[in-house]
Amino acid sequence: MDPDRHFEADGDVGRYEVLLQMADLVVRHRSVPELLPELAQHLRKVASFEVASLCLHDPEKNVMRMHFWEGDERHSDLAELPVEESACGFVWEKQKPMILPDLHEETRFQRAVNLLVEKGVRSYCELPLTAGQKRLGALGLGSSHPNAYDEVDVQLLGRVADLVALALENAITRTALQEEKDRLEMLLKVSTTLMSNMDVQQLFPVISALIRRVIRQDYASVALYEEANHCLRVYALDSPLADELIGPDTVVPISESASGSVFLKGEAKVSNREDLVAVGSPVVRRMLDLGIQSFCSIPLITRKGKLGTLNLGSATDHAFAPQDISFLKQVAAQVAIALDNARAYREIADLTDRLSKKNLYLQDEIRSVLNFEEIVGESPALKHVLAQVLYRIMAALSEFEVDIIKENVRAGLQHARSKGKVLGRPRLGIGVSQSRTTIWRRAKQAQGCVAP
């Protein structure tokens, strides 16, 4: 097409064909990177331009993310500009098309104008991209000729922009659904991994790698609270920066930790570089020196209370989006349950070990001290003394230990009878079915504290 002509005067058929092709883009394309090159190729059938741009508003940073196409399917790097400093930001905010006839004479939007002039653009046309009530961004065309666009051009480009907005909305929706699917799959894998082993410390590198598939991060750790020292101790760690940044079992006072306020308040927090600089602790300064620009901390909470924090760091500023926080909260809940279960398992194992040792000790005491095998006779005084001894012992023990003693008493008596040392069935007043409450009352009676 002649570069001096921009929209053909008698090209109605071609324009409708382009609109139909735009409608086809709405159905077929799944992402913004795929959309822009093909959009530019179709538009060049009815318009002359050297640069096409697709600007999307980023609500997290409140900036316009500018994707450029510069001919022959060549893409330039992604640029970001504040809303108030860009023409596309003005169009997005005001929801009105704008024509800049000669950038050499333009005094507004200097950062955006300089960026376009560097690409050889002389005149520029920008239109809002809006689907329903959702303002997405702006579509721009740039020509190397001044005064390249007029109101007639804007009318056709306005229809194109409406179709592009639908294509963008579909692409954004598809991307969001796919990301949500990926997050749910990763959450299931995290849960399955944590169920496979009680050792969270050993499994954490695997958990971190799963998180990295859906959220870009360069540092991950679990810190547990130590009440005695009022500090957070690094329990598990996964990071290429680990050796230089921080090591396992490192203890950081709550006031100096980037995640200290998160643990105290029990609320997730995302800290960007400015927030990290404000903390001012040696550990945080070391993080910044090694390139960590964003930090996200999620509290680890169970029904019993707060355990610590799950922490992620990234070398990219503003790396964590709201949907990432929602996913990480679910991961943190799984990690907290696993840590609580592991602690309960250790406590049960420790209790079992102590009870086993007590059982062996009690068995030895029953054999060596009480020595039921040597007890012979039906003396009331003997039975009274023995009953007092047994009840005093049992009143100080747990239900489980009482059962052990009763079992050993029964075994000792049976062994004694088998040797003929005990005739009949001596009765000490201790039934194997008696409850701990009954035993306690009998013990107090033996001590004279409770009336019979």
C-alpha cells in the first residue's frame, strides 16, 4: 500500500474484510503476544503505519504496559510508563480517542513521545480498548509521516478497537483460567508431597520447586517462632542465594525480620524494595544487596495458634500479585498442618518411648521390690500393707501406667500359683477392671485422707 495514503477512499469492501478478520481474532487467539502481530498484519491492508502498540493497564502498579510491533513481525521490548505520563494512559483514563498529528511539536506526555520518536514515529493515533464496563487499555498506530490520521480513520479504528478489546478480554480470561488451573494442580501436588513424609524440612525444596512453577521466586523459607527468645528461626530453606544470604537454623529477632510483623499480626504481607529498605535490619540489607526486590510472607496458622511464616523472595520488583497471595495462603495452610502433624508425631513418639522405658522400669520394680513370686500366705496384715503400697503407687500414675501395673500384678500372681507358692486366689482388693477414680479413692482411704 502507498505509504502516503493511509485509508483507501474506496476501500469499503477491504475495510469490512478487515473487520471480519478482527472478529476471527476474537475467537482464535489465546494471548496478547499472539494477538498483536496478526492484528498489525490485517490492519496494514487498509492502513499505513510503521509501529503498532497495544497498551494494557496494570492495576497493581498503576502503569501502562506497552507492547510494540515494528514491522516484519519484529517485537520491541516491553515498556512501562505511569498513567499520567503516557498518551495511552490518558486515552485509557478518559475513554476518548486521541490523535497526535506531529510528535515533533507535541509538548505533552514527553516520556511516551520520546519513546515513539526514537522508533521513527511522527504522527500517532490512540483509541481506548473497552469491553463492556471493563477498561483494558489502548490501541495505537504510529506513522513516520505527519498528519497521517483524521476523524474518518478514527471511525474505522474505533470499530477495530472494539473487536480487539473483546479479543483481549477473551485472552485475559483464558489466561486467568489456565493460571487458576495450574495453581490448583500445584496445590494438589503440594498436599500429596506433604502427606508422603513427615519431614517438612526434607521436603521443602520440592515444595519450593512446585511453587516456582506458578510463581516466579528466587528465595523460599519457613521460619518458626521460638517463644523463649522471641525470635524466628529458619527451619527450612530453598534458594540459590541461601549460602550467601542466610543459613538453616539462623535466628532473627522479630523486630529485625522482614516477616516479623506478619507473624505478630497473623496477616499476609507483600513488601517491595521501598518497604524492605525501611526495615533496616542487617539480614534485610543483605537480601537487598543480593538482589531481592520483592518479599512475600504468609503466616503459618493452625487451630492451636501461630507457628511461624512461609516466606518468598524475588529479584523482580512488584513480583507478587493478589492471585499469588491467595494461592500462597492455601500452600501455607497445608504446610502449617504438616508442621503441626509432624510436631504431634514427635510428641507421641517421645511419649511412647518414655512410657516404654517406664514400663520396663515398673516391670523390674515389681519383680525385684514387690517380688510377688515370694509372697506366700493369707495374712490380713500382709494384704493390708501390700494394698496400701499398690494404691499409693497407682494413684500417682497415668491410666496407661496403672493398666501396666495391674497386668504385671496378675502375671506375677499367676506365675506364683503355677509354682505352688500361692494357694487359692489372694485378693488385694484391686480388680483389673477398676477405674482410675476408684483406685485413687482407695489410695486416699489407705492414706487416711478419705472416709471409706
